[in-house]
Amino acid sequence: MHELPVIKSVLDICVKHAEANGAHQILSIELKVGKMSDLEPEWMQRYFDFVSKGTLAEGAKLEIERIPVVLRCQGCAEEFEVDLHRQDEIACSACGGANYSMISGREYYIKNMEVR
């Protein structure tokens, strides 16, 4: 149920920008969502359908692109993508180091929206 406040925020932002630019309807919203976020695309659309009733965004479709988990090695600065199903085997692809920081994979943001 943690998708609900996130989706409500997305809706509010999109409606605000659509109204400010004279749009009559929001047709679709493109979101980028990190693979490590807890947000599930199916529930995001369900909650969006619920909270968007009676707004400019009613009937709009969410287009969700998942962002891979990318880490940066602290030893050699190499950036590498991680398979979440193999978390126990994470090592730098260049030097084999095990100290790293996360570059992407937890974020979510609105990339674009289609209006008329």
C-alpha cells in the first residue's frame, strides 16, 4: 500500500503542470522507477486509476520503465549493473572489489506526460 502516497503525489504534480499549460486531458505518464524500489507497476496503475477519477488524468495509462541497479566500485571507480537475484555475489566487474556505492536503482520520477 506504500504505492498510494507516491501515486497521489505523481498525480498532483502532473495535474498541476497540465493545468498550468492549458491541457484538457492527460493521456499517459511516463515514470522511471528503480528496480530496488518497492513500487510494483500493477499496483501503481491500480492506485492511479483510483485516485485519478474525476481529474484531468482519469483514464491515463502509466508507462513504467524500470531503472537497473548500478553500483560504483570504491576501489577503481568502475560502474557496473547488478543482478538483484544474485545479491550474494556482488563484486566489481573490473577489479573484483567488494566496496561500492549505489548510483541508481532506488529512485522514481516523472519522465514525461502526454496531454491534449
